[in-house]
Amino acid sequence: MKYLLPLSFLLLIALPVQAEIYRSVDENGNVIYSDQKSPDSELIPTPTDNAVTMPRPETSAPVEEEEEKPTGNYHSFSITSPEHNAVIRNNAGNITVNLSIDPPLKVSSGDYIRLHLDGEVLRSKLTSSSTQLSNIARGSHTLRAELSSASGKTLKSASVQFHLKRISVLH
């Protein structure tokens, strides 16, 4: 208790102090910065506080994009499984991907689906609206599906983010 008063005095004098910074140039042309004023120095303005305002994090939502005007008359295209921001627990790293396509995929005209996981192509020329991905690493991933025409043009695309939990081999 007897140390409380001196300690609070030390805390009071330890408040932030605004230092002044001076800039000058010597006879050789060297720029010198100092906290002491010299006859030919100029005061450099400094900010009054050191507070940083962080931007609010963006909430990501499932993205359903239309990259080009649909030539195949597809009205909707989305990833129904895994759901956006889903947490999946699968120790083998298996993920079932289900797509919703309206009208159904026109395989006879050469349309197909390309799947990307974290920017890397996993399936190209997929003709089914459901597929199984295996041995996916644990962590957060972005799955992107592109509906493409026979000529390779992307008609529609959709993406979701999911989080895979696997037991570590270290446990």
C-alpha cells in the first residue's frame, strides 16, 4: 500500500510525450534529423496521436457471377454443397460437390463444368452436377465452378468458401 502513491505518480508522468523533430542540412549536403533545435533547422510537423483505425472486415457471401451473356440459356447456376462458410469434418478429406443448374446441363451441345479449388483446376470437362473430391487438405478453401460452352467460353460461374477440419497426424 505504501508503494501505491509513488507508483501512481510514475504512471502519471509516463503519459505520452510529443517530441519535436528538427531537420537541417550540413555544409556537405547531408540531411540531419535531431530532437534538438539548431540555428538553421526547421521543425517537422508530427502527428498528435498514434491511433490506428482498422477497417471493418468484409463479410463474404456466396458469389454467383455472370461473366458473359449466357448463350446456352442457363437461368441459374450455383453450388449447393458444400454451403458457403460450411465447416466440414472429414478425416479422409472427402468433399461432395453438388451443383444446381437450371435448365440441366446440355451435354449434347458440348457444355461442361470446370471445378477450381483455391485457384487450381481440379476437374475439367465435368458433365455431372455432382462429384466427389478426395484427400483435400484441412483448412479454409475456395471452391469455384464454371459452366462453359463447347467453345470454352465461361457462361456462368459460382464460388463458395468452406472450412475442412481433419484430425492432425500429430495427435
